Amino acid sequence: MAMSDEVVKLLSPLLWDTDCSTVDLQKDKYAIIERILVYGRPEHVRWMNAQYSTDDLIDVVRTSRNIDKKTASYWAIHFNIPIRETRCFSTP
């Protein structure tokens, strides 16, 4: 699903290295969620929560190689995920 102009305007600051006209909300959801988890503001998080399932978000928190430990810690607490189940704390 291509992004509407409104969504492009919302997400383009987070996707600074990407041509937003080529982003697909479903195919690229993992990367979009990662960016929002790390760099998102409240309006981005609200949009993310409306767009993607909690299971999608939890999957990214658990498996992402790109989120830092501070971000992983925050979202692990938020989703009640044991910290050792996140990739950034379980992989050297």
C-alpha cells in the first residue's frame, strides 16, 4: 500500500534516506516501525499504533538489530517483554 500525501508528510522526517514515494506501508513496515520506535515523536507513535498491530511492534522490539539499548529497554518495559528477549541485549 502506497503512502498518502499526509502520511508522506508525517513520516518523511524519519525516512530521510528514503524516497517516500517508493515506500510501501506493509512491505516496509519493519523499517518504518524501527524508525518510529527510535526517532518518533508522539504523533508518529499514535499513527504507528493505529497502523500496525501490537504483535508487529513487539516483533520489531524483540528482533531489530538497529534499535539501541535505551530504545529497546523503553519499549520492552512498555510491552512487558523480558529484556533478555530483545536482540540487542541477547546478541554480542
